[in-house]
Amino acid sequence: MTETLLFGAGVSLMLLWFSAQGRWAAYAVPLLYLLPLVLGLRYGFVAGLATGALASASMALVATLRPDPALLTVAAQSIGLLLVGMVAGQARDSWNARLRKLDALARYRNERLEQFTSAFHLLKVSHAQLEQRVAGGALNLRNALERLKQRAPQGSQPLAELAADLLHILVEQGDLYTAALYAVNERHLLCMPALAQAGNAPELSVFNPMLREALRTGRVTSAKAGADTGHDEVIAIVPLVDSRGHVHAVVAIYDMPFLAANVDTFGLLGVLGKHMGDILASRTRALDATGSVASLRESIQRHLVDAREHGVPTALLAFRIAPTSWRDQLVAHCSRSGRGLDQSWLAYDRQGHPAVFRLLPLTDELGAHTFMRRLQLERVGSRTAESGMVSYLWMLDRFACADDMIAEVGRTCSVDNLGLAAHSDVPALRMGGQS
């Protein structure tokens, strides 16, 4: 306000008074336009308008007291001074508003950046702790199943020997607090006492409705909200059922984290129970029957159920071996290169050429393509394996049943006897090495 009065009234009045009736009068009026322009740009619309008004008043006063030809157009000059002050002030206010908006946006983004930085460091520390816990903890799902599959019980009762390991995997994967594993006999009756326990687990009642439902359906059965579960306080029953529907054991879950008691966790436990049932089934059969039991049809059917009900990806690879001098090396290469859960079979097509089928559990389409490409690029002898075979890939979740998939595989690979492998010992199809 002080500068507005000083320049708008004082400076303009002095400039016009001393230049009036002199040779500088013609130059004094244009200089007045600098005053509202500068103050409008410096302080805004109000200051520019006030400075222009004071300069106009000063011009009118000087023109009255000391008439001069340069001051005859007072009205026109006053309008010009007011317009210059208003335009300059409005421009300054607009720029200032934009600057305030940008400044507020910058402050907001700085605050968000600080929040993000704090969250990032917290997440980084949490991730480091998780890595340490995983690295120093138990094995993951694939390695756990692989360890069970490779372990050979010494006695005639594999369930009794594997019970602790089976329960440990389920406790670890489901984050269970209290659970117990019970054997089931051939008459579908519960065998007491529990073979393995985690925590202080009470005895499971043979009259438990969830137990009867799990034995009847072979599926995971969990308690519903508000339902009467008796006196056992059982949250869920997980059956260890093989591909033929035989229940070898059940796991009763008594206590687990509230957030873990969801469909995803029970689905994972159900998949584990089915794989464990297949492992127990393979342990209880004679060695000469292993090839028939672990046939291509049964394995496809098992993983089809997992893919359809639980979304577990499984891929089937087929390698048709060309009639080359290094054919046996190619067959061995396709059968033995892989992970512990993979299964391989050897068949012969209509021309008598070998075809190796490989099942890749827990493997999506991208992983299957990567594995197949790696097999093709590896060298067998002096050549790459790709030059001596033709490869095919199928994803199990794209078929409705095992028969449809086996028919598709047989047509593609020109193999006629795939459908007989599940129920008879066909010399043309035998189980390859499981690596």
C-alpha cells in the first residue's frame, strides 16, 4: 500500500508537475505507464488498478493547475493507465495462482515420496526377513514332495514311517498350529491312536460328521460358520486319497491362524493330500506292479483333477525319436532329464519308433516351453537333441477327461496302445526312469 501511494501519487505528481510547461512534458506522460505496469506485475491486480487511478488523478490535477498541451487528453490517458495496471495485475495474479498450485502439488508429491520411501524401506526389511526365514526354514512344496517321493520306507507299513514327515509338510504349508494324522483301514474306519501330532491335539471322534463326509467324498471338509461340529472342535479334515479314490489316512486340523482358514489354504492342503495319497499308494504295491499303477492314464487323471478343481498347472510333453544311430541316447536323455516330480513313459508308434512321454507337475505353459527348449538344445553326443526328435506339448487343463487327452496324444504321436496301459501290461508301453 505504501509503495502504491508513493509511486502512484507522489512520483507521478512530481514527474508531471516539474515537466509541465516545458520541453519534457511530451515525455512525462508515456513514463507514467511504467508505474501501474511495474506495480501491477509486482503486487497484482488491486495494486495495478490503484496505481493507474492515482496516476490519472495526478494528471488531472496537474492539467488543472498548470495547463499544458501534452496534458489535454487526460480522459484517454487515464483509461490507458487503468488498463495497463489491470492487465499487468491480472497477469501477475494468474501467474501467482499457478505458482501456488504447482507449489501445493510439489509439496503433496514430496509428502507422497516420503511416505513411499518409508513404505519401501519397510517392505525391503520385511522382504529380507522373509528371505531369511525361507532360506533358513523348511523346503518348499516341490522339494518337500520330491523328498517324500524319493524316500523308501524300510518296513512294510509306509504310512507309519512317513506319518511325521507328511504331517510336517501339511503343517508347514498350511501354517497349522494343532493337527493330527490318523490311519484309515480297508473298511474306511479310523485307526486309533494318531500316528503323528502337531501341538496338543485331542483325539478325533469316529462319529465326527466332517470325518464321515471326508471319507465318503475323498475331499477336504471344513466347518461352516455357525454349524454344530460336536465336541471335537475340528476346523477341517484333509484326506490322503490316491488316484483310485482309496483314503489311506486323514489329517484333523484343530487350530490355525484365522486369516489362513480360507478356500485357498484348504485347496492347497487338498492337493497335497492327493499327492501324498499317490505316494502312499505306490509304496504299498509290489515293485512289479509299479509300472501298471503309475500308468499314463492314472497320472493324467490325477493331475486333471488338480488342474480343474485347484488350478494347479501340469504339462505333458511328447518326444518322437527319429530312427537314428543315437536313438537310445536320445530316449535316455528325454527320460532322465528333469525334476524329481516328473514322470516319463516310453512307447512305440506304428512304425516301431520310440516316443517318450513326460509329465511335468506344477509347471505352467511358459515353464513347459522353457524346459522343452532346454532339452532340445542340449547336446547328445556330437549333435543337439533337437535334430533327432519332434516335440509336442499339451496343457492338462484344456481337456475334459483323461480319455480325451490320451486319444489326442495317440493321434498326434501315432501310438495306438496308450489306452490299454492303465489296465494291462502292454510290452509296447513301459514306464521310463523317473528322475
